[in-house]
Amino acid sequence: MNNYKKIFYVVFSLFFLFSCDRNEGGGVLKPDYPDWTELTHGKDAEPNFDVVFDKTKVHRLEIQISAADWAEMITDIEVNLLAQTPPTDYTPIWKAADIVYDNIKWYKVGIRFKGNSNLRSALIAGIKKFAFKLDFDQFEETYPDLADQRFYGFRQLNLNNCYEDNSCMRQVVADEMFAAMGVPVVHSAFYAVYFNNGTETVYLGMYSLMEDVDNTVIKTQFSDNNGNLYEPDGRGASFKIDSYATEYFEKQTNISEADWSDVEALYNAIHQSNRITNPQQWRADLERVFFVDGYLKYLAANTVIQNWDTYGRKKHNFYLYNNPENSKLTWIPSDNNEALKTGNEEEAILLDLSDVDEDWPLIRFIADDTYYYSVYKQYVTYFSTNFFNASIMQAKYTAYANLIRSYVVSETAPYTFLSAPADFETEISYLQQHVAARDNAVQVFLNQ
């Protein structure tokens, strides 16, 4: 009988201990981190897009950081970005902050400023509505009991500060448009961001939260996430003749492997001499290393919506992913906050692509090839008919404006890029007029 009692007490004790070490979310409690659950913080949770990127509401997120750490972050960017010659390879420092979302706290989250030119412009103008990168696992070595922390399955996220976008919706809308065409792109949603440095809580303003490409985009939008991911930037990112060099294709995955042969193969395929003499063979060789059909969908959508701050005008704001499923580099657009307008420094490219020269061969050579150009026109028709036209988009702009208006117009200096609340209404009117003008431009182009 005594043995049975011993067994009973052992089993009961284990059950009690196990029960007390669990919370309602199904995760193991961490004594120093009471909000932790496996569903919200755990590494094995699948990315919860329905929660994090729900676009039917404005999400509230609060950043809590010590005054000393915040001061060190500010000093770091002031010293480096306000220098007479700012460093070209500069990355702002990481600090640890707590993040509160939906009354749940995430602990010792890595936070740093994001976007060098964006950041420098804000500093010079005295604006403190900064963009941020969040890494929920950045400080796992410092805080090993927080190793593999996630935010509903996401390790890294980006907070876009609506720079050059008084509507605060361009990033979200442009991402939706690419996704509608089947182009791999980040998810994004509307976030009202607050900041607390230990003494007070201030409203930083309306942001768009964006998924990170090298984390969940390649994990969830491709069947295999083990391929090479590149973030091209600089001269070689144009693919112009004699411009190729590995330094322009920064690896985001497989970093220890010094192998850029897939990018070099794409460069060589673009510039084969048979492009003119044997276009059919040129296309076949190009398609062996590059997912051309996906690129044509991107090009059609990008040109219809107008997006000047990317390939064709700028040598950045896209990724290339070598999809192991077909061994082809796939185009992934990024940082679309300056889409949906004619352009700033340079006008967005024309629908017929006639204003793009051979400095941008992935556009010029596509336009010069009869077959590819016909497919491009078909995708322009499909995109404008089904996704981007005045009937659809004006309703979307109105709905999103009603959703975020109070959060945008309540921004106050120095945490805003608006000179007055009326700037928001002016930008919504611009977007409404812009899509109507694009309707007309598409019809003119297709009737040529």
C-alpha cells in the first residue's frame, strides 16, 4: 500500500508542477516573463498573419526602453549620419526594449533605427518619427532564457514611418497590389506606435508594420527557404553591361558560402549576344536562371501603379531569391512607401517602357523582345481590369482613410511629417485622382 501511495504522490506532484508551469495560452511560464506563451512568444508557433497583419483595424504597439539606451541610440545616429561624410556601410546600433501589443509584453526585443537616407532627412528636419527594425531574438546570448522569442511566429519585423507619404497607406496598398498579381511581397498593416522611455508615453504616430523578407517571406511564400537571398544595391544592381560585381548583391541567407554563381549566371544570360540573332534561344537561356513570368507580372503591376523608387530609376528596393524548387532567381519588391505617384526626383517610367534605356536591361531588353512585350501587355490588362482601377481603388482608399484618419491627423510635432492635418486629406484626394489618371493612361497604352 505504501508503494501505491508513493506512486500516487509522485504522479500527483508531477501533475501539479506541470499544471502550474502552464498558462492559458498553452505555453510554459517563465517566472520573470509572465506574459510568455508558446502561441504568442514561442519559436514553434506558425506565423499568425491573421493577427499581426489584420488590415480591418489599426493595431496599437508600444515601445518601452530605458532613457539611457534611447539616448545612446540617438547619439549614435547623430554622430554617424550628421557627419560631413556619412559612412556608406553604416548600421545603427541595437538596444533592448520591451514591446507591448494587445496588453501582452515581449521582452528584451532588439530595436534599432532603419533607413539611412530616411533617417538622416528626419534628423536634419528635427523630426523624431523614426523608422525601426525589430528583432525579437536579437539578444538571446545576453538573455538566454529568452532564446528564440517570436512575435506570433515572427522573428523580425519593420516599422515604416510613412516617410514621403502623407497618406500613410502607400506601403500597405502597394503590397496588396503585388500580392494580388501573385508576386512574392511582404505583408503589411496599420500600426499606431507609442513610445515610453521610463518617464512618459508619447504617440510616435501612424506606421505600417512590415514582414521581413529574409525571415517569413521566403519561409511561407516558397516551398523551400534554403536558397540564396540577395538584396541588390548600387551600380551592379542595374545589371548594366560591365557592372557585375558580388559586392552589389548582399547575401541575406547562406552568408558563409562565397557563391554568387546564380546571380552571375543571370547577368550573363541577360547579355548574351544571341538576344538579337536568336531571341528564342535567348529567352530559353534567360528562363533557365530567372523566373521571367513572375518578373513580368511584377513589371506590369509596378508600372501601372507607378513606383519610381526602384529598378528602372533606382538601384535598390528589391530582392532576388534563388528558389530551390526550380533553381530560378525570383524578383521580390520591397520598400514600396513611395509608390502610387508620378515620382519625386525622377518621373516613374512610362507604360510603354520607351523611356528606359539599356542602363536598365531587365526592362529595356524585355520591351525590345516581341514575345515578352506581348506578355507584359497582357499582364497590364489583367492587372488594371481586376485589381487597379478607379472603381476598385477609390473605394479602397476611402475605406482605409476612414480607418486611419484619426490616428494620422492626431500626430503632433516633432513626431510627424505632416505640416498640418489637412495634408492627409490632400494626399487622399491625390490618390483618388491618381488612379483615375492611371485608368486613362492604361487605355491609351493598350489602344496603341
